[in-house]
Amino acid sequence: MKNITRHTGIISDIKRLPSSYLGNPRYSFMIDGYRVTTGIDSMHGYSITNYEDKQVNATIGTHYNKLTLDSIKELTV
């Protein structure tokens, strides 16, 4: 993964994408004005719905010229 940047924002507009070849879930979502996808066969596909409408710190990079989630952590108030 290249060009990794840190973003803080609220996860919204989560949409389910077709599953990977191995059957793992994939999602796309909005954060900080960017449309981002979870990686293929990544554990983030199982947990991204837990962050909907919550404030998070996320690192996003490009993988094959597509914005892809690298890491995510919920901000506590």
C-alpha cells in the first residue's frame, strides 16, 4: 500500500460490495469526504459496520489506485 494518510471523521454511507473470491465481506464507506473500500480478504470487512456514525481515526492508502482502509480506531470522548 502506498501514500498512506491519516484522516479523522465520521464513518457514514456504508455499502456492501460483492464478497471476495474466498467469501470474505467487502464494504465501501465515506470518511472525511472520501469514498474508501475495505481491503480484499481484510478483517476490516467484518468490523467496519461497528464504526458507523462514530468518530474515528483512520489511515487510508492507495492499493492499485483505489483508496483502501489500512487501519481504523474509534475516538473516545
